[in-house]
Amino acid sequence: MTPQENKPNVLFVFADQFRRQATGFGGETNIQTPHMDRLASESVDFENAISGTPVCCPARASLLTGQYPHHHGVIINDVPMDPEAETMGKLFAKAGYDTGYIGKWHVNANGRNAPIPVERQHGFQYWKALECSHDYNTSYYYEGSSEEKKTWEGYDAIAQTNDAIEYLKARDTEKPFLLTLSWGPPHDPYDTAPQEYLDRIDENEIQLRDNVSDEDATEARTHLRGYYAHILALDDCLKSLLDALDDTGLAEDTIFVFWSDHGDMILSHGEFFKQRPWEESIRVPLLIRYPKAFGRQGMKPPAFINTPDLLPTLLGLCQIDIPASIDGSDYSSYLFDYANDSDGNTKAPASSALLACQSPFGQFTRDVGGREYRGLRTDRYTYVRDLNGPWLLYDNESDPFQLKNLVDDPSTQRLIDQLDRELDAKLAEHDDALVPGIKLLEKFGYADDVDETGTMPFFDEWNPS
């Protein structure tokens, strides 16, 4: 184990439902995100970062455990993460870090506004969090072990950012820190962003993605105005954090991570929200800036990195032992090699990302087209199959907006067979299988609790079968 004083700090910042395509560095033209773009220019920018299970609770549990949902058990929203799991906060605290968590939690499942007991805070010592709220202007939190409900002042992302900055200023300088800041925006409701940011966007001027139909155009522009306004607010919040790191002298030895749990369809393909396997749902921003190790030159490695890979990669960068419970791959050696490989021959741990919707319950219910699926996102193709067999095949190189599903084209049968074999190998590698969602709900003891609408009540206790 490396001496504690040599370990870098970690500031892990993530937004909810923020698709990569909505950033300047990700290709957005309707708004400017100068501070995110600056961070990207100084960071490792994973252009192929994937949210393989693109829904809130499963993705967050995968971040915290480094496991795929079929192992950590949080396969749908509002079911609890095992309090005994080995998780980010616990692992960093055990390695001598001060640990903090600010913002949205969403893996406790004991009521979205209920306090979260210390034993379910998973090793985070500084705690100002709430299970889940999307009322960004009347937003609550609990501090530490207190059951007193407190209120963030004003727009919560700004208040939470300011709290994170105070944490940086008041930290114990004798110890490294891991601080996680979890913003609720730009998740809907879209129209609740601060007015000053809404005023900067004329929805009539918004240029839509090519996969939004004329029929949906007006509604999409209305939603996008608010979505973009939230993002402008977050961009300013990011500037405040970057400035604070510079002002406190922490920037060079702090790993700054910017990520999102999943994307947002916003009527691309006529779809809303997430959980779908299309690009707008699965592609997320992932920036890792570590000046002491990589300098401040921007890098764009082509590797595919999935949500369960984030925790082991951070552990690797911080020279903390990676427990056997983790499914994901450690990309730290890949990053060091990539930064120093002038020939560009560095091999990534994975050449594709697994897409996995374990259950159609919740927001993606069967009555609106929900289905279990498994699939692959490769450097060229998106291939997905459901319980009935091949469902989607897109050539993302020639068809970046995924307008033509090739799955029934006879000329693609050989390609489908090849991708089927690759998918089977990926599923075997991760001990996964495409089964009816009810089977996994039964395995983890949730089947009797899903009501007739396909939604999940808030669990009162961890009670696996």
C-alpha cells in the first residue's frame, strides 16, 4: 500500500440524465458549455463512455460497487443497495481518505424524502444528501446522522456546489479526500432551471437532432430549452469548482471526474427519458483530469468504458487495492500507457460495452414498449437483442442518428451472427444472461412488490430472498 501522503485527492462530480451530445465537447451547437469544454481540453475525454444500464438507481449502484446490476441487485429504481456491499466510500475510507457525499443518493429505497441511516451511507463521513428529489428550487437534505430535514438555499445544484467548495477549503490537509457531488439536473422537470439561464435560450432557434420527427419538434424544443438551461447552470457550477481547486492549490494533485449516470432521449426516436439502448440514452460524458499524472493536455482514448469500470479505475489511479467483488475493469494502467504511447498501440481492457436492461418495469413498462434486452456498443455497431431475438442493429459510422434498423436486412445476417457470438462471450464473461425480468425480481426478492402498473414502492428495509 502506497504511503497515504502520496495518494491523490478525488473530486467526483456527476449530473443526472445528462447525455454526452448536449456538451460542446460532445458536439452540441445550440448552447455553449465553455467550462465543461475547458475541462475536456485538460482531461482524458472518454468519447466512448457508456451507461450500459441507463437508469438512475442501477447506474448509481454500479458506480458505488463496481458491479453489474445482476450482481448488486439494484436492477430497477427504488430498490435498496445491500448495506453490506463493498463500496466506494468504504474502500476509500479504509485507505485513509476523508470521504464526503453531497446531493442525490438514490440507492437506499426507504422513501425518497426519508433520512438515510449512517450504516447505509456506505462509508461517506461528510454527508449532506437526500434519497431523491427533482424539485430543484425547494430541495431538502439530511446532514450526517441527523434526522432534521434541511433545505438547500435556492437552486440546489448551486447550493450544493458552494457546499463542496467550503468542504475543499476546510478539509483536513493531512489526509487525502474523496468528495462526491451528485447534481439532480438536468433531469426533468426541464422548466425549473433558474430564469437567468432560461432567458438565454430561444426555443424557436433550437436545432433538433435528425432523429426527432417533425411531429415531435415543437414539444422537443420546449423540453430542450429547459434541459439546456439546466446545463448552462451546471456549466457555471463547474467553473466555480475548477476555480476553487486552483485557489486552494489542490488542482494539480486532484483527480477531477465529471460523469453522468445516463442520458436522455428527449423525443429522439419518439422516446422519452432513458433506459433505452439508443445513443442519446447510453452515451454519457466522462472526463478525468489528473494534472500530476497526465499533465493538462487533452486526450481522447478510443476505449469503451462502462459504468462498473469507474470504481476500479479510480482505485487503480489512487493505488488502492481492488476487491474481488468488483466486476469492472481497472483502466488506470491503460490511461498511463495511452498517455505515453506515441504510436497509439495501447490496448484497452475492452473493445465494446455491454448494454443490459434487466427488467422493463418502472419508467420503461411493457405498455410503452419496454423490454428486457442485452446488447453491445462496438466501435461501429449497436446490436441489441430482446427475449424474442435480434431487435436492433445500427451502423453508427454511416448512420450516426440511428435512422435505419438493419436487423431484418438479409445482407446483415453474417454480421448479426458475429455480433451474437461476441455478445454471448461478453455475457459469459460477466456471468449474465438474458432472462425474463421477473426471474431477477424473484431472485432478489422484489417480484411480489411490483404493482399492476409495473412500478416499485419504496422499500422500508433490505430484505432479499
